Amino acid sequence: MTDPIVAEQLTKTYSNGTKAVQGISFSVRSGEAFGFLGPNGAGKTTTVSMLSAGLAPTSGRGMVGGLDIARDASKIKRRIGIVFQESTADGDLTGRENLEVSAALYGLPRREARRRTEELLQRMELAEAADRLVKTYSGGMRRRLELGVGIVHSPPILFLDEPTLGLDPQGRAGFWRYIRGLRSEHGLTVFLTTHYLDEADQLCDRIAIVDHGQIVATGTPAELKDKVGGDVVTIRPVPGAADPSAVLRALPGALSVQPQDGTVRLKCESGERMVPLAVEACARAGVGVAGVSVQRPSLDEVFLQFTGREYREEEGPTATDRAVRIQRLQERRR
């Protein structure tokens, strides 16, 4: 059986010469939650747009649900679900009306549309607010409604483009509870981009990290952490102190030393053994230490190693992201 999402040397170059995606290849297995992570401008939004048939690739091949993204765009759009970062629900309609309109656009018979609408209102815990205007909904309620709108036609594949950005922890947890339920009950295949690495760590079966339009690492969260290896000792010198990186690199057992945002990250096999050595070395060099912490490898460390930068949740969209998203919303409204 063909995997539900396949990319083969997928490339996108914009008219201004920007190479947003540069020959990426991967596949997503049936029923899998696949995370696609990268810094802003890395090519995430462009990739999602191509795979969801909203943007034509420059070269390469993409298959979604056994259909070619270049030749079968209209068919793909009817067989997948999409939840964007931007709110796409109509605030001047009620929750019920949003679901009914979406069902009609997907061609569901009237009786089936009503049944599906009521089912989703119950499932998303929106039944009591079903006849309120959506502009009165909280952020979490809107996200649940938009998820319902995205799956009203029961698609086997769901694309989620940073769907919980801006939600509080409770809203995020609630949203993912519904996704887990859908996967468990219906074997839904999920392709996810997110700015929250803890979400990717907990929810994704596999993850691809993309940077500068190319995939730099792929694997399960555990496999990616194993590639980083060892503990990370973070040393925070007192304000105004000299950089202790050179002193720390000379320590036995130091695998790598990297200054980062006023701290120094020292990777080693055993943080417990390294801490006293590092503090003593700093003291001998006349570098005061304000704080020391030890942590096992995390996706933050994985991301830092493969991209050379931290994954910042507060980053806003790039100009390319905005252009692609505007185009997607315009096509959705046609």
C-alpha cells in the first residue's frame, strides 16, 4: 500500500528567485502523526501548501492519498482536512452554520450534513454554544470549531499548520485531546507543523527538521535525541564576566562547548560528573558563575544542533509565509 503522503525531490522556487524548498524527500505512513519542524523561513509553510494542493511545485513529485499534487489538486482538496494557524471560521455565522456551510461545500447530502454537524458539535464540546455567533467564542472554542470544520467530510488525512499558536496551555491540551481521539478511533494520518516542541515530542511518531529548504534530520523523537547524545550542562556566568568557553573546552569529557544567549552549553556524557569540574575551571579562570543546570537531551537541543539556533515560539511569520497563507485563504474562499 502506498503511503498517504509522499514527497520526492519536491522543490519550490518563487519568481523573485527565492528557493523556499530545495529537493526534499520523505513519506508519512498511514495513521502516523508526522511533525515538520523548522525555523521561520525554512520552508515549512511552502511544503504544507504544496502537499495540500494550494501551491504548485517548481519540480519534483508529491503524492497525497494516492493522488498527484500537480495533476489532481481539486481531488486532493476534497479528500484532506486542513486547519490553518489563521482563524478561518466566519465570525458572523454561528458555530452550527459554519459546520453546515463547510459540509455543503464538500458536497455532503443535507441529511448527512446535519448528522455530521450535530456529531461534531457534541464531540468538540460546542453544543451549548452552537447557535452563538463565532465572534463571541473564546480562542479555544474557535480552534475546536475550526478542527470540526476541517474534518466535517471525514478525511483520512489532516494537515495542521501551527494550529495551537497563541492558545493557553489548557486550550492546547484540549485541542490535542481531540486529535488523539480522532487518530485512535479513525486511524487519521496527521501532518503537523508547530512552534511548540513539547507538542511535537509528545504527539509525533516521527519528526523531520527542515532548515533553508532542506531536511537536515528525520526520526522518532527518541532517535533524534539519541543523535544529540549525552547531557547538557548550561553555565551562566555573572554579568560582565569573560566567556569561559575556551577553558571549558579543555576539560576532559567535554564533547562540545557552545555559547548561547549569555550562557555556555557544554555537552558531555555525564552532567553529574562535569558540573564540579566546570565550576572549578571557571573559578581558576576568574569567571564568576551565577548558575548551573543539567538536562538530558531534548528536542530543543536537537533543534539547536541541527540548525544552529533555538526554536523560538514567539517568532512571527516571514514575508514568504504571509504571501503563501494569503494565497491559501483566497483559494479557500473561491
